[in-house]
Amino acid sequence: MNDILLTTILTIAGLAIGIAATLIVTRTMARSRAKRIVEEARTEAEVLKKDMLIEAKEQSIKITDRAKDEAAKIKGRADDIKEEAAQRLSKVQSAEAKAKQREMQLNQMQSDVQRKKNENDQLRANLENQLVLVENKQTELDKITRQAQDTLEHISGLSAEEAKEKLIESLKDEAKTAAAAYINDIMDDAKLTANKEAKRIIVQSIQRVATETAVENAVTVFHIENDEIKGRIIGREGRNIRALEAATGVEIIVDDTPEAIVLSGFDPVRREIARLALHQLVADGRIHPARIEEVVAKVRKQVEEEIIETGKRTAIDLGIHGLHPELIRLVGKMKYRSSYGQNLLQHSRETANLCAVMASELGLNPKKARRAGLLHDIGKVPDDEPELPHAILGMRLAEKYKEKPDICNAIGSHHDEVEPESLIAPIVQVCDAISGARPGARREVVEAYIKRLHDLEQLALSYPGVIKTYAIQAGRELRVIVGADKIDDAATERLSGEIARKIQDEMTYPGQVRITVIRETRSVSFAK
């Protein structure tokens, strides 16, 4: 029991000692740990203090720099304001100086105006005095003039009006003589420099181009084998001929003319369609409204193809390449169009060849000239009919289908609707006139032609001193024979010019008329 008690006491004492030792060790460790934590805190505090000091210094430096920048800006702004104020002050001072100078000038001008006003008043007074003197002298002069005139009239036996008329007549004759001589000198000079070459080029161009006669342009005659076919064409109660007219747009005249039917219409394409359709219907023998419409539609398609083929063949014959298909079709349509009886396609081909020849003679591009000559009248065959001159319409069509500007200008200017811009334009204009105005190119009523020649001769015969007149070369030249004892050489020159002007004013004619006045003296004797 004592041992147990002793053991228990010892155990308790050991536990107490262990607890005490544990507490001592724990407290020691806690003290060391606390000391370490305090040291770490001190170290961190020192670091934070250093960082805060560095940051504070940086902030202080930034604030100082910013304050310096702001101070510099304020100083610069103050300098600018001071400079601007100085400039404004100088401007104000300059304006004041100018205002003072202007004021001085105005004062000077005012004094000058006043001085000039005084001088003008003096001049006006002097002028009025001089006018009075002039009027008095004019009155005296008129009196002296009347006296001198009366004396001259008494001495010469002529009144003042008669003397004036005689003087005017003598001056007029002198002026006419001088003007005729001057005109002759100018014309001789122009002929020496231009007339010879121009004649050579034009004549050579005409001679190298073949021509054809005029064609009918309003009716087409369809020949048949016998008159029995006329009844079949007319049909029962006229239904066939009405269907044919409605399908083609052409008037079909069936009369007593033997073995002939007349197709009348202003559109040559329609007349050609009607002619071909009639030919097929008569050859086939089946003539009724349904068949007529079928044949007309078929023939219309054939004619359109032929138009395109004609345009292509024409372009190939003339050596013209790159034409727009629509321009080729318009060229083909010219085959069925005439102008004053002249076939338009033949006229365009002729003009194209003339343009090429003339351009070659002048050293220009003949291909470009030939192209412009072929296309110059395409405005006469449009699909629609706008209210425009054919030259302007042709120019717009050429522009639409991408022709070159000089070609378009030549087309538009060949009748002077627009100003020519290249040498090709006047060439096309001249060649168009040559092709259309030469004798026989265009059909003209015989009676009107004869009457025009007669009027030419009678117009020249109406002048005094003219003995005979002859219209020759299809009215292109008028020869006037005058009496040598009635008109002198100077009057001969004047007479040709007067006749030319009168023909221009009173007559209508294609191309130009040459007036040749002939004055010759003949002496005849007989040896017996």
C-alpha cells in the first residue's frame, strides 16, 4: 500500500515536473517566436518605411515637375498674350496712321475737287462765250456759203442737187472701176495658189469614180404573163388584194395596163417585199389571205437577211472593217432608199470612193475618209423617224455605235449643222456635193430642167449690152456674149459679178453656175 502510494506520489510529481518543464519550454519557444515575429515586423516596417519614402520622393518629384510644366505653360501663354497684345497694338497704331493718312488724302481730294469745280465753272463760262461767237460766225458762214452757191449756180447753170448727183455718179464709176480691179487682183492671186490644185484634185476624183443613172423612187412595176392573173390577185370581192395591202403596207394598183401591176409606196423596202411576195404567190398559184400572210412573213425575213448581206458585201468591197452590225444593217438598207431619184447606197459608195481618192491626193488617211464617206447618210435610213436633220441623226448613230470622233464629226458636218473639226469633214462635204450635184446624178423633171436653163438665159439677156446667152454643160455654165461697142473691159468684169449675184438671189439650182462674159471685136473685109 505504501508502495502504491509512493508510486502514485512519484507519478504525480513526475507529471507535475513534466507539465512544468513543458510550460517552461513552451514559454521559451513562445518568447523566441514572439521575438522573431517582432524582428520580422520591424524588418517589414523598415522596408515599408523605405518604400513609402521612395514613393513619397517620387510623388514629390512628379508634383514638382508638373508644377514646373504648368509654370512654363503659364509663362508661355503669358508671353503669347503679351505678343498678341503687342501685335494688336501695332495694328491699331497702323490703322490709326492709315486713317490719318486717308483723312489727309480726303481733305486734299476735297480741296482738288473744289479747285476743279471752280476751273470747270470758268471753262463753262468761256465755252458759252465761244458758242455765242461760233453761232455768229456760223450765221456769217451760211450767208457767205449761200452767196457762193448762188454765184456758182449762176456761173455753171446747174443747181446744187444736180451738181451733187453728177459728182456722186463720177465717184461711183471711179469706185466701181477701182473695186473691179481690186477684186480681179485678189481673184487672180487666189487662182494662182489654190484654183489649179483644187481643180486637179476634184476632176481626178470624179474621173476615177464610175457613176450610174437615177432610179425610180415611188413606184415599182410588177410584170405578169397574162391579165388572167390579175383576177386571182384581186380575189373574190377583193379579199386577196386587201390582205396583200394590209400585210405589206403597199398600195397595189391593178388597172387596164397590159401585163403589169403597179406597186405604189414611199418605203422601198415595203415595195420590194410586196414585189417578191407577189412573185412567189404567182409562181406557186395558191393565192388566198392565209397564204399571203405566210409568204409575206417569209419574204420579209429574206429581205432583212439580204439587207445585212448587202451591208457586209459593201463594207468588204470598200475595204472597211470593224463596222458595228447595226451600222452594217443600216448600210444595207440604203439599197432600198433613194434621194431625188439617186440610189442612196450607190451615192454613198460613190462618195466613199471620191473621199478616198481626194484624201490620198491631199496626203490624208484614205481608209478613214472612205469610212466617213460611206456612213455620211446613214441618218436617212433609221428604224424610227425622229425630228432631226439626217446629218445630226447620223452623227448620233455613229457615236452610239462607237465610231471615232473625227468620223462622227465628218458625218454631222457634211451639211454644216455642226462645225468641222478635221480635214476629213470638208472632204466628205465636197465629195457628197460632187456625187449628188453632177449632171445626171439625180432625176429631175424634164420640163423643170428646160425651164431652168431658159430662165438662166433670159436673166442674162435682161442686162443692157448683152447680145446672146448660152446655157451649157447641163446648166453648169452660162456664156454671155456682149457687144464690143456697148461695154468696155471694166464693165465686162462688173457684169459677170452682177449676173452671178442675181442668179444666187433669184434662182434655185444644184451645185454652182459659172458665168463667162465674152467681149470680142471682129473686123471683116473682102478682097475682090
